[in-house]
Amino acid sequence: MHSAASSMLLVAPVPRTARSRIPVLGRMIDERVEAAFQAAFDRAEGAILETAERNGETIDYTYSFQRWQRAALGAHAPASGASLLPAIVAAGVGYALEAGWTGSTYLAGARIAAICSRSIVVATPDRRGVAIRRVHLEAVRTIVRNNGSVAIGLVDEQFVLEGLTDPKRFAKDALRCVGNAMPDLGVVTSTVVKSAADRDAVEAADIRRRLRDRGWKLTLASDDIVRGEWQVLYVFSHPDGLDAHGEGGSDLQALRAAEADAAAKERSLDEDMGASA
């Protein structure tokens, strides 16, 4: 566990294993690439620390991301003097790609994810700044590991983290932290799925289970073709006299909408009861 006042996080960028073999300039290119990459990683680290400090949180766990390699460029460059000029040109192209001049592909490996006391934070650096995505633990509904990625299901969207060096550990830690922060939330056990259809089925089943655990009963489920497209409807009722419904182009979309409507009805009822007390 790290306080927000720490100077460094206990996380390091994935080392770059492929080195340039381009004559003369190879070492200089490698050094410049590493310097650009490390600077981006340092910006991401600073952004994580600043975000945690600003929100008064502690940082419990940190994670690195896999590093994109340009192994094909320069890995087998010719070493003869006759090929020196083409090698230098290739070096310039390789450096431009690896330093991130073509976009954020290379710097994706400089990202950092952190699980804090109340949120999950992901810092994504570009060539100049850092984009921060912060998800409150109480907003998490599902955590699904799909091969090398982890999908964090929220009430109205899904946040997918791709390229984690250890997605299994992240999913396990995230599940535990969400469970500790919100013991009554009923987050699904971290599940490994092999396809998008499996992932959707898992999330749909978890929405049904969460609604059932909160007293909601399914009263109507229907699907129909409207203007050539499937339209799915779910309607739920609650013993407190509430009803919630959701519509969408699939079972999952309709169930997400129904759960969001149920949560809104529950909040409204709590506010009314609080006002009358």
C-alpha cells in the first residue's frame, strides 16, 4: 500500500528486449527511444500519484502494461559498409515509429493502472501529456477476464483494459478491493471467458442475479422485430411498489437499461423516505 505522498510507485515499465542492430547509430537510437519511453512512463507515474493525492486516496496496487516492439525494424539490419546508407534511413524510420511519432501505439506500454482505496485509475501518456481514466469502485458491477484483457462492467458501459502484463492478478485484486469497499454490491466472481458472446451471457446473468438479490422480480420479458431490427424488453417489479423496465437491441442492452432504471427508482424511494422521516 502506498500513500499518495510517495515519490515513486512500486511498478516499473516492461524492459525492451529487442535492440537495434543498425551500424553506427544503433546505440544512439536505442538510448533516445528508451529516454522517450521512460519520460512518458514517469509522466504516467506522476499523474497516478497526483490523482490519488487530489482525491485523498491511498494506492493499494499498481500494474504495468505490455510493451509494443518494433523488432522487425533493425533487428536483422545488414552490417556491411555498402548497406550503411539504407541502414541509416531505416534507423530514422524505426526511431520515428518507436518514439511514438506516429501516435500512441508505442507509448501504450508506458501506461500505468492503479487500484486505490476508492477507485481504479489508469494513466495513459501521449507525447506531451497524460489522460486519466478514474472509475469509482462503487460503480463496478462485473469484472471479467477475457484472455489478455479485463472488462470492468459499469452500470451503463464497459471499461476494457487491454495489454496488462498480469491480467489475472489485476482481476483478482480488483475483485477483492471492490468486495471490501462495497460488501453488499454482489460483484461477479472474476470469470475467464473465451468470446464476446460468453462475456455478454455472464454479464446478463449477473444483472439478473443482482436484481433478484435486491428483491426485484421479473414480470415480463419479450422480444419483437421493429423496423427490421430486434427489440428486447425486460420489466421488473419490486415489493415496495416499484417497477423498472429496459429496452435494447439485445438481452444485455435491455438488462443494463433495466438495472439502471431500478437503481434510479431505489434512490428516488430512499430520498422520499428520508424527506418524510
